[in-house]
Amino acid sequence: MTSAVRPHFHALDESEIWAILARNHIGRIAYTFHDHVDIVPVHYIYSDGWLYGRTSPGEKLVTLAHHRWVAFEVDEIHGPFDWRSVVVHGAFYQLSSDDPAWAHALELVRRIVPDALMEKDPAPFRTVLFRIPVQECTGRCAVSQEESSPSRRASFT
């Protein structure tokens, strides 16, 4: 006889949210202009209440220069009812090389892409460093629980 699987949904606490942001390095920035919403995947690194990353020049930067408020999402997905998701809200700040935060951002980015902004950069078109303060954040989680195994939730969270 097969056990029924019942998902359990709950909010993540602050420590779970920080852990998810710290252990992942790919997220999505969502931004709006007029009635149009766009979302783009980016590499990032979480450090001391900020998300740092790099991207390529283009229309999104023009939009973000005028409409800085963004949502940033990071997911860990193991199955339809086994996932975690964190959404951060904050302002997008493009960094220039004369900004003191630029060198720190580059140091952090090089933890995940060691040759970033160097001759052997695997994505040389991504020349713009940015940071987003974690001004608001929420997290949700789904865990599949087999009726016959109540300990399944504890092993996932």
C-alpha cells in the first residue's frame, strides 16, 4: 500500500533565510517599468546584509537607474513539494570603480567567478558590479510529508 504525501507549507525564520542567501549564488532580479515587469538571472553573493553581483550593460540598467526598487528571488527546489524560496526587496545600486564598495564587490564576485573582470573571464560582457541592500525579506518552504513518516519534515528543514 502506498502512503499519501501531504505537503506542509510554512514561513522560514530569519536564520533559515540568511542561510539560503549565503549558500546559493544564482538568483533572479525582478524590476518594473511602467506596466512591464522583467526578471533576469544573475550570479550573486550575500555578505553582511547586502547582495553583490555583476551583470551586463543594457536596457535593464537604464530602467534600474530610474526605478531602483527590485525584488530578488533565490530558490532551492528538490521536488514539487520540497522547496525553499526567499524574496528580498531593496534598491539596486550600480557601482562605479571609484566607489569604495566596488573593490569589495569584485572581491566577493571573484569567490564564485575567480577570473571575473580579468583576461580569462568566462563572461567578459558582464562588466557592471552592483549591490542590493536586504531591506525586506521573506521566505517560504514546502515539505512533502508521508503520513507514515512524520520525521520527514525534520530531515528537510
